[in-house]
Amino acid sequence: MISSSPPPQGGLDRFAYSLLRGVTLVCDIVGVLLLAGILLLIVSAVVARDFIGLGMPWTEEVASILAIYAVAFGSLSAWVRFEHLVVDLFSHRLGNLARGLQYRLVALLSSGFFAMAAYGAMTMSVASANNRTVSLGISFSYLYYGIFIAFAGMAVLALWQTLRGPVAWQDSLRAEQEAN
């Protein structure tokens, strides 16, 4: 879960808090299910190959797709939880106004980067629509859709952070995450 602290009282903040909790929960569940699927797929391929003598070359393709989507959903969850790698050299020395401006600037730059990456993933998806995997004949576009989901989702979240700015319940959430 996102936080054990009580939700904010305000209407929009309460909605955002609940929405982010829901996004995180869904992303965590989907990510875990995808990773379990990868594990099950790899184990079944090894058992089929070593004990039954049945080759399953398509498992590599499916495992790759599942891994990309697992990373996509995990990255969304990590963005909401403030668990992506951050180098903070001087923020603690800034005043409240400067820290708020820095927060919005970083969120805006992040949103721009994520939007460009999402655009690149969609462009690659369109460009590779006719390229197919060897064993199953799955379009490579499905690989790029997973990357698009991750970057588009993080772009939307970063844009919201830019527009909203730092809020008290996010600060308590960040402090709670740093304490763990």
C-alpha cells in the first residue's frame, strides 16, 4: 500500500490520494502476477525440456513480453511511491519556496522526458507493426506497448505533480518511504 497515514480531508487531494493508492495496488498486483507467470513459464519450459523431451522455444518470446510489462507496471508503482533513484545533494538546504520550485521544475522535466519516451515507444510500435517474433508470430508492437504504458503513465503522474506541486500528504508519504 502507499501509506498507513490517514487520507487528506480535502476533496481533490482525497481523490488524488485514493486514485494513487488504487493505481499502486493495481500495478503491484499486475506486476506480481506477471512475474509469477514468468517463473511458471520458465519452470514449465525446463521441466518440459528435461523430463518430457518437449522443446518449447516460444517461452522465451512470451517471457520477454511478460518481463517488459512487469517492469512497466512496476515503474508506475515506484513513481507513485517515490522509489525511483534520486540524487538529492542540496534540496534540504533550500527554503520552502525554492524547494517547491525545484519540485515543480524536476516534475516538469521528468514529465517532458517521459512524454518523449512514450512518443518514441509509440513510434517504434508503429514502425515495427509488421515485424513478428520467430516462434509465435507476435508483432513486436506489443513489446513497445508495454514501454509506452510505463512512460505515458509516469508522464501523466509527473504532469500532475507539476501542476499540483508538493502537498503535505505526499511529504508524509515520502518521509514514511525513507524511514522504511
